[in-house]
Amino acid sequence: MPLSAADWAAISLSLQLATVTTCILLMLGTPLAWWLARTGSWLKGPVAAIVALPLVLPPTVLGFYLLMATSPTGPVGRLTEFLGLGALPFTFWGLVVGSVCYSMPFVVQPLQNAFAAIGRRPLEMAATLRADAWDRFFNIVLPMALPGFISACVLGFAHTLGEFGVVLMIGGNIPGETRVVSVQIYDHVEALDYAQAHWLAGGMIVFSFLILLLLYLTSDKAAVGSLQLRS
């Protein structure tokens, strides 16, 4: 049984959501991971715990409080209404906010580990050659941390595609607007349309396997390159 137009719409929306979320997470997560890897501040522990909270928190709990915060009566909702951006719940950008919060540790932690593995010596040597902070980051840190960036991109993208509880709570189930693949599968099962659910669920399994295989293959090659840079 081929995929329906609603299935393709859900797939397209999920890919858009995962792409936008991953890009935002890289922009927000890179400086945060750099700070966590380098700082000796007492705030490191609490901040790292907040970043990792979605790993242990039920998705519906996170989705519920995000829904309350972004509703027209919530603090974030009042701010977006004041700025003329409208309410976030049950919109694509509401899904983005929920996905960014829920997938944050899958991007920050690989980057933090990659930055910590570099150590201080390569940067100190570059500083003695009068390389400024930006030069050191873009020409030394980024190439050496490439495996971490690959892992962060792949894991952030794949995790966003598989979200259910958070996106359902904050986005609802609006066809063509907030109905992502995971919600579409749930709708098929709820309607006892198991054949259609098999097509989508099986496709997600194959896609997840391929994207993880790509992660392992590319990260191994990138790791070899970063080791050559260290030597």
C-alpha cells in the first residue's frame, strides 16, 4: 500500500522540523558546549544538569510546561504576543521550540566531549604564534572537533524526527501544520489502519538505521583526520 498524501505531508513537515531544529541547536549549542568544556565555574554543574534534563524527564512533562509557558497567559507567550509574533502553541514554530528544548542534550553533549578532548595545549601553542581567539577556534578547534559536530548533527536530526510526546503536547495534531510522522503513525494505529502504520514505522526504522550507519562511518573517518591534526 503506497503512502498517502497525508503521510507525505507528515514526512515533509518532519524533515523541515528536524533541519530547522538542528541548525538552531548548532548555533545555540556550540557556544554553550564550549563554555561547559572550558569553564571552572560552579555554575557548570547546574547548567549541565539543565541541559541533560530532557534525557530523564518524561516528554509529556516537558511538553506540558512548554505549553503553559508559551500559551497567551504564560511568560513566553505574553512576550511573543507583545512582540507581535503571536502565540507559539499549535504552530510550526511551537514545534521548533519544543524540539530545541528536547533535543538539546543530543547536540550539546557530543560537542562538549569533543571540545574537552582537544585539551589546552594546541590552543596555547597557537596563541604563542599570535593567533587570536577566533582564528584558534575556526582553524584549530573546529577541524579537531569535527567528529563531535558530525555526531551532534546526526543525533540532533534523528532525535527530532522521532519525537512524539513533546510535539503532540505543544503542537497538537493539525494536518499539514503540526502533524509530524510520529503523530501520523499514532493516528493510523488509533484508526486500526495497521498496514499504513507499518509503511511509515518501517520507513522510520530503515531511515534511522541508515542515518546511524552514516554517523559511525563518517565519524570514524573524521576521527582519523582529527588525530592527524593532533599529531
